[in-house]
Amino acid sequence: MSKLLTQVSDKIRLRNYSYRTKKKNKYWIKHYFLFHNKKHPDKLDGDALNAYLTYLAKEKKVSASTQNLARNAVLFYISM
């Protein structure tokens, strides 16, 4: 998990994102993988992302903007 988060930090640093953006992206990416019991990223697909966002909405009752932050963080990781 720490290697993954280090890679995320490096990519964010290369793109000159703010410290807060780096911190939030790492949080949501870590939460996403923990939600899926640390499955390998290659085994997670669009359905896994939808399941995670549905969980955030229904179980955690987060706002739409928070769901978008989580979604964008995961998509950022996928695009790396």
C-alpha cells in the first residue's frame, strides 16, 4: 500500500498540485483500496468504482461534491 501511495505522491508532485490535493487524493485512493479489501488494481474495474461511490452515498451519506473528489482521486490513480 505504501509503494502505491508513494507513486501517487510522486505523480502529484510532478504535476505541481497543492499539498492539500496530494493529501486528499492519497486519502481517497487508500480508502478505495481498503474498501475493496486491498485487491490488486488490475482486478478493479468500473463496477468496483461504482460500488465504492454507491457505498459513499448510501452508507456514509457523503455529499455529491465529496463523491466527486473521491471519484476524481481514483480516476487520477487509474490514469497514472
